[in-house]
Amino acid sequence: MEPRIPELGRFAEPALLILVSLSDGPKHGYAIMADVEAGTGRPMGPGTLYAALARLEERGLIEALPPVERRRPYRLTAIGETVLGEQLHDLAAFAETGLRRLGRSPG
């Protein structure tokens, strides 16, 4: 039987933003929020962040590392990398379709 790959869940956008942020290495909460805002131009509040981190950790997509100077970093798990790759692939295909329908070339 093939292992079940967890889904991002109901609040997918914050989860996806967090996974992308962690894709280049471990970060603590404040660094994730700063990275997300730098990449999207939109802030992510601490309530949204920590609720999403808890869901992602519960699903096994990220794991908390030992605290460093009272900050707890998180990193992607192997399954988290797989899920992120699949989600980004699906989003890229969706965006390509939308751009094509608008008469704009992707890319």
C-alpha cells in the first residue's frame, strides 16, 4: 500500500507560503513572516503563521528544530518537499492555462 501524502488543508495559502519560505532552509517564525512579506508584498500575522505552522507540523510537512537563542526554527520534511513540489507544479499548470486563455504567453 502506497503511503498517503497529506494535503495542505483548508487554509492552503498560508501553508503554501510557509512551505515556500522554508524551501531554502530552516527559519524561525519572525524570519518566515519577513520572507513571506518580502516575497508577496503582504504581511502574514503571527496568529495566521503559528496556526498554520501547527497544522503543517501535525501533518508531518514541517518539523520544529531545537530552539536557537529562544527562537524555534522549523524546516521542511521530505514529505513536505514532495507536497510543495506537487502543489507548485499544479499551480504552474493552472497559471499557464489562465495566461493562455487571456491570450498572454506564460513566462
